[in-house]
Amino acid sequence: MKLNAYQIMWVLVFFDLPTETDVDRKRYTKFRKKLLDDGFSMFQFSIYLRHSSSRENAEVHIKRVKNMLPELGHVGIICITDKQFGQMELFIGKKETPLPDIPQQLELF
């Protein structure tokens, strides 16, 4: 079965965690490191994203994020299709920039 832009998913994690104390900063760093260890990439300072080959695969990573939630702060998780992600417009100042590279997919038959 060939994958298409409606089956491939992107998981985005948005977070705003406290960083006032040493303990807060340690929690922030631990959460961020766990996201990176699970294959997420930084999109913006508090927005991380991960490419997933299917809704089922995306759900695995969403469950992992839920299991690593820090004690304090706000975390949002959204899953969108590759088609929706491809319609995003990105700008640095007023200059439009290209979307991040899409990871290569291994197709098994």
C-alpha cells in the first residue's frame, strides 16, 4: 500500500514550562531531551515536531509524550496530515522560507 499525504502524519508538541528555578530548568531540559530522544526535532523554541508514517505510528509517539509530561507547565499535542503540513507558510521576517525537509520513507512490500 503506497503512502500518501493524507496517511502520513506530523505530531507537533507545543509547551510552555516554568524555568525560574534550577529544578524548573532541570525539568524543562529533561522533557526537551526526551522529545529529542523520541525523534522529535525543534521547529521553534517551544514547538517540536515528528514525522510519522501513519496515524497508528503517530499515536505511539503521542502516548510517549503523555507519559513524559512534566509536573508543571502547559503542553499541547496536535497531529496533522502531511497534506496539511505542506500547506503551511513559513516566514522569517517578511521573507518566505521553505518547509523543513521531509524524512525519507522506507517502503516495504
